[in-house]
Amino acid sequence: MKYFLLRSLPILFFFYGCTSKESNNSNPDSFRLSLSDAINLPSSELEIVELVPLETNAQNLMGNDLRVRKSKNKIYVMDIAQRDGIHVFSDAGQFLRTIAVKGEGPNELKGLQDFQIDAEERLFVLATLGDRTTIYQVSEQGELQKLTDAEYLASAFTLAENDEFYLYGSYNKPLVTHRLVRTNSSGKVLQSFFPNDYTNEMLPMTERNFYETAGGDLILGEIFNDTLYTIQNGQVKPMVNLDMGRFQVPKEFWEMDLIQGYQLIQEQGFAVFKSAFSNSKKIIANVHFQGNEIGTQKKVYFYDRITGEFQGLDYPEQEAEIWNDPVGLEEDHVWFLTYHSFLKKSEKTILSPELRTKITEQEFDYPILIKAKRK
């Protein structure tokens, strides 16, 4: 029987983490934070110091759910809803090309799940079809070179030391016995983590699990888990556990049919990780709240590793879509993803006259990366 990862599902499959289950790994430096202890950080205390409009045309139109990875010289973007290719931009936002295109032709992929860029600006993509996972290296001209062909159903991956990879397969039974594995360059499994002990068979799901910060931590965040982990040299250690309070997924969820469990948490409300980034100074976590009564809400939390200060970003309603999607951490600066249509509404109050000149009218609405810091 073949299994296919689902890409378009009800909001249930937008999960990014939340449970009381814990890893067997231990870390004496790990700690716990409670959402109720976070104090408000007004968005007026953030200063936008740079913005990068991403040139958009009829060939690279994208939706509002984008996976962005930024290297020294380029910006790489994948539309999560379409997964039809990797759009490459210069560091100034000029559209260069689309590569790793989904299709049936030469140098095209039948299924695109995830992508990574290494320090040498090499692009790697993860393609999953049936019950096999393949990793390719993609040249600037779009040529595909197969690197691994593993018998492991992965929905996300990241680069490890010595040309190795970490693959994440989630709770997808019966094909995934361990949710995280480390493989060598040929796809052989070297280490396995997090036994898949979920008692029911889970429908295949996709999510982003690995969050990289230049000069900082490689973070693993997994579905139905309220703990973030660091990965280094084959060691997976808990870094921080986030107490979601009344939005915690209850233990009963694990004992129910999937649909019944979803109805339970939808009725009481639940919170999940959307993204997380970390360096020696800061940890940033983007948390989404969802439920029948509250709809969908988003909150960005900042933890200062030096002072211990824990804050939740607070912004006026009209600025919500500007500040709710952090996509990277660069020393003391945070990169956020927004769109021209959202930024235009508040540009006079949050942008300097110099930055306003970069906000131009185009035929299509377009994504914008904004770089911000504390004043």
C-alpha cells in the first residue's frame, strides 16, 4: 500500500506542537516557561531598520503561508499550500528564478516537502513519494543530483554534521517507528529518536520541524509537543518547555479517536508552536491559539537568556499581520514576514521616510521581509 503526505487538510493538520509527553533525553540547562508569566512588549518598542520587498510577478505568485530561509546572499521561499518549487531572490529581493519545480519533466520533482541551504549556499530539497524519501542537491541552473534514497517517510529534514541529515516523520503509522532519525549521506539510519508510541494510526501530516539560526541553535519542534529541543552532534536535548495553561492539550487526547480528539481540543481551545528561533541571547517562539470560542489568534514570545525577561509582543489590531510571523533571528534583530497590503495600512506610523520609499505599488500583492530590533 502506498501512503501519501497530506498537504491540504482541515485546520487540525495545522498543528505545530503540544502535549505532556516528554523525551527520554535530559538536559540540565533546560527550563520551563509559563505563558501566563509573560509581560506585554508593545510593538512601539520595536524599530524597523530594514525591509526587503520580494519582487512578485505572474510566475511566482504566492499565498500567505510561506516557508522562508535566508542565506548570506539569497532568500529562498516555498509556498506551503502549493509546494510547486523554490523561489530564489537576491538579498535585495529581486526575483532570480524558480528551481526544484514540481512536475514530470527532466529535473522536476514529483513531490516537494522541504528545503535547506548550507553555509556554502548549496540548496537541498526533500521529496517524498509513496513510502520513500529522497534528498536532492539542486544546482543554480536547477539540475537535480540525487543524494539519498531512504526507506523512511519524512515530511521535514535538516542538515547535520559530516554530510549527514536529520529526518522527521511525525506520528505517521505504520511506516514511522521513530519520529526522528539521523542518516548518513546514502540514507542509512544511524540513530533513532522519539519512538512512535501513539496507540492509534495517524493520518499523514506535514509540518516544519527544524528551525535554524545562523550562529545559534538548531531547534526541533514537533507536532503535539510543548517542548522545544536542541540538536547537536547527534544529541537531542530539551531546551525549554512552554506551559500553555488552559490551552494545553489534555492527556485524554491521546486515548481518543483522531476526530474525537480534535473535537475535544477545539471545544476547549489549544495552543501550538508555529516557529521558534534561538541564539545565545534570545529565544523567540511563535504560538498560535485556536478554538471554537477564540477562533485563531497568534502571539510572539521573547525570552532574554541573559536577564530572564519573558515578554509577549503586543500590537494594535491593524498591525497584527505585520508582527505575527517571525521567520528568523539575526543577532539582536528579528526578521518578520508580512505583505505589502498589510504594511501599507500602517507604514506612516511604523516606517521611517527612507523605508517608505521601498514600498511601491505593483500589479500583485507581494511579500515583504522586515528586520526589527528593540529601541
